[in-house]
Amino acid sequence: MAMRRGMLVALVFVSLGVLSSAQRVAVLIQSGVGVPPQAMRELRSYTCYRVSLYSGMEVIPDTEVRRIQHELGIYLGTYIPDDGVRRLLVQLGADYLLIVRVVQWESEWDLSLERAVLVSGVGLLDPALARFLGPLGLLSTLDRKSRVSIFVRLYSHEGLIYANLVSMEDGSLLWILSDPLKAARRAVDMALREVWQAL
């Protein structure tokens, strides 16, 4: 019985040692273009969750990184000073800093000339069918294009160790439901796979 209790205590101490030495990654999401606030909030939450999943590390969320950044008076924008990164990592108790910056966020409507010609041709051949199609025919000539680009940088205490630009389009089956947030999530997933494979 005493032997079992001793082994259990030793196991607890070993587990605590492993947990205390586990690596931590701080995540900061930025936007260099106009991104809707709700989409930005969702992207922050999604990115932190996926970083945890891909890296297996403890994640320090964006809100905490921003708070410490403000306290230290460090601005991490397009240019990022190595000394500022080191100070931030030390203050956060993190091993890595992952910065995801949205540099392109497009969602625009465009006219598909091929479909417009097809709908016009159908209308000329059969006026009854043209009346039936009506607004649906006009709507079918429109395309919605969603494209997002993110610039990903990973820093350690030694400085920048990884950087990449990832662009993604949302290729929904229903073109009208094309969404830049879906494209952004796919870009984050692709970037994170590449980041952790590079380490």
C-alpha cells in the first residue's frame, strides 16, 4: 500500500514537471485591411483553437498578447523589432509568438458574361421561358468572389523563424454563398500546417 502511494506521488510530480515545462505559443491576429468586426472576432477564436490543435502547445490568446503589448509599449505592426518580440515573450512566459496578419479581404460581385449570354439566348428563343426565369435568370449571371490573404510569422526568443503569405478563395458549390471568412479559415489551416511542419 505504501509502495503504491509512493508511486502515485512520484507520478504526480513527474506530471507536474511535464506540464510546467510544456511549451507555450502566444497568438496575435492583426488586420491590415478592412475586415468586419464580427468576422475578425470569429477568426481570432478559430485561429487560437487551430493553433492549439496543430501545435499541441498551450495557447496564450490574442487578448492577453494585446494587453501585455500595450503595457510594454510595444507596437507589432508591419515592422516588428526583435527586441520587442523578446520582451513580449519573456513577459508572457511564451516560447513562440505567432502573428497572423490579414492583408487581403475581398468579397465582391461580378457579372459572368458566359451565363448572361446563355440566359439572353434562352430568352430570345423562348419568350415564355424568359418570363419564367425572370429575376432568377438575372441572378444566375452574377458571381460572388471571396479571396483572403494572410501573412504569417512565427518568432522565438532568437527572432523570426518562419514567414509565409497564404492566399485562399472560397470555392463554395453555391457561388452565391461564397464567404471570405471561409476562405480565411482555410488559409489559416494551410498556414498552420506549414508552420508546424517547418519546426
